[in-house]
Amino acid sequence: MENIDYDELRKRLSELGATRLADALAYLSSRTEGGTEYVEALLLTPEEAAKRFKSKLAGLKRRRKFIDWQAAPDFARELELILATLRESVTDAKTGLELVGEFFACDGAIFERSDDSSGLIGDVFRYDALNLFIAYASRCADKSFVSNLLLRLYEHDDYGVRAEILTKVSEFLPEKEMRALASEFWERAKGEPPDSYEAGKWWIGVELLARQLEDPGLFEKAKLNANPELSSPTCMQIAEVYLENDDPEMALFWMERISPTDRFRADAQDRLLYSIYEKLGEREKMAEAAWRMFNNHRSHSTLDMLLHALGESEQERVIEEQVKEIMGGEDLSYDDAAFLVDMGRLDDASEYLFRYRDRLDGDLYPFLLPLAKALEEGERFLGAVIVYRSLLESILARAQSRYYHHGVRYLKKLDVLSPSVKDWRGLPSHDDYKESLLEVHGRKRSFWSKYGL
């Protein structure tokens, strides 16, 4: 049966009837890890479910065994199951919210004895627990209780996962409670040493709330209290929030406070200026920002931005000028090679790579492999061969057998493409090239055996 989306699957299952669904659920639960526990949770009373949930959390806190990176996926699934059983068995919003809060309060006990380099355990907090918190909080009528719980959780957010709740406050708190919470955060920040971590945490909280309140003035005040030195990142963040709230004039005011010589995150500065000038209808200024981005990084996306400012009628002229500049340059740029390919200038791309063939670094396969594939598909075989040779030589030079299967694939690709090369232009033919590989790398028996020699 073809794949169907969740809503359609749910609709069709509901048509099967209770008995068939009960039989299927019982069958699957007995054959799926954690399935029996999940199904049993459906049969518990809310009081029993809450008691079991608290027992599970107590068990997590008592554990002493360290969870290494190999065990992390199983542990993450265990945590997901604990939350899933809560979701299915506790319907009272206030009770459920309080229990999810207790789960968040276990973050220290969990992270202190876990290797979460994969991020899977953290994701349980950032997605499963967060979504459950939002679901309960949005249904909870006692918004004061919600605010106080959030305040307590954020106050002791030592691992960063509780702050995720604060990014979604507008989904479950009305404006009045959000502003009251922002005021409380403000007072907490003022009560800490100005440059302390604790003060910074509370100022960030105010900023997160201000952004959701669509209050750029409040965001500006919080940001300046936290960062009075007016760095370019501070000015950019304030400008972004003003722009989000349809105030491009104030956004430009803050961008103009950045020194022209301060080009920290220059591309981000220009993108923001581009958006501001677009809102203001200043196409000439918009084009200036677009040209800076395009000259810094020629690509389809920066070209589109430039043409949006200049007008689509300028496309052919701009491309021709850029191709002429690239082909007349003296330095290899993988971005420029990719730009030639993206613009459909495959002959120019092949010629460009031929010119710089001795400078190609096969270790940079994320840049080179797409070029090779594009030239191959466009039947520019000499250019494709040059790039595949560079990739192959990189694999062999590293002499690490775990990568040899890639090298074998490149060599077999050369076997297929090389007969289509009509003019080697002074380069060794494929037979000569393969012979030289055997002379230099003949002792790499693992590679050649994989190749079939």
C-alpha cells in the first residue's frame, strides 16, 4: 500500500471498528519494545498514570549508570515513551503541565550522566517535552500557574533545554501574562551583577518575550542593557526586530550605527540592509548591497537577489560580464566554477577547470563532486575526467582503506568516461594515467583488489 499521511491513516483506522483495532493494538504491543507499557498506560486512571510517571522520574534520578553515546539512542526512546504514556493517560491540563515541568526539572540528573554528543537526548526535551508542555499549557485556564511554573523552570535552566519553552510562550500565554513575565525577568536581571551570566540569562529572556510580543522597543532596551557597548551584532539584532515589525526606518537607523569599517559578518549585514532597502523602496541602495553579496560569493541565489534589484532585463549583461571576469582571473575559485555550471556555461566551466587542473584539491570533494557530475551529465567529458582524477588521487594519497570504495568508484567512472574524450590536450590518456597510478600506488593492494585487479 502506498504511503499515506497521518490524518488519512487515522481516518481509515477509525473506520475499522473498536474490536479490530483492539486486536491489532494488543498484537503490536506484545511485539514492539515499550509497546506493552504504552498500551497499559491507556488503561490507567489519571491518578494511577500520574503516580507511575512520578515513579519513572524518581527512577531516572536514582540511576547511577553512565549512558555512553552507543546507549544514548535507546535511552532517548525510553524518555520518549515516558512522555508518550503521560500524554495518553493524563488529560487534566494543570496536572499534566505540572508533571511535564517535573520532567524538565530532571534535566540535570539526565545530562550529567549521559554522553549526548548525538543530540538525541536533548531532542526529547526540545521536541517531545516541549510540545507536551505547550499542549497542556495552552489548555490550562490558570495562566498565573503557567507563568509561575515557567519562571521556576527558567530560573534554573543550566542546560539550555528549558529556554526552548520560552521561545513558544505566545502559543500558550496571552499578552498580559507575557508582559508581566517580561517585567519579572527585567527585575531579576537588574538584581544581578551587570556582566554576570545570570543577568545575561534574564536579559535574553526579556528579548525572547519582546520578540513574541512584537515589541521592538522593549527588545532594544533589553539588548542595550545587556550589551551597552553597541557592537555590530547588537545593532544588527535590534535592526532585525524592527524590520520584523515593519519599521524599516528604525531598522536602518540601527544599521547605520555600525561603523563602515566593521565588516564582521559582512554578508549578514548586507542581507539585512538589502531587506531594509527593499521595504523602503530604495532600489539603488538595494542593488549596492546585492552587488557586495554577489561579488563576495557568486551563486544562483545572490544573482537572483541582484536581478531583483536591477531588473530581470539585466540578466544576460550581468552574466556575460561575470563570465568574462571569471575567465580572465588568475585565481582558482570553486564558487566561480560552480557559478559557471549553474549558469549553464559548461564549456567555460570545463575550460576553467582545465586551466587550474594542477591546483584542484581532491580533499574538497563537497565542492568538486557536484562539478564532476554536472560536467559528466553535460557531456563535457574532459572537464569531468579532470575533476574525477583529482578526487581519485586524493583518496589514494590519504592511503586510508576505509575510503577506497570511493576511489574505486571514481576510477570506474574514468573507465567509462575516458573513451568519450576526443582531445586530451596534452594530458595523459586514460591508459597512460592508469599505468602511472599503478606505478605510484601499486602497493595499495586493498584498493586494487576492490577495483578488480
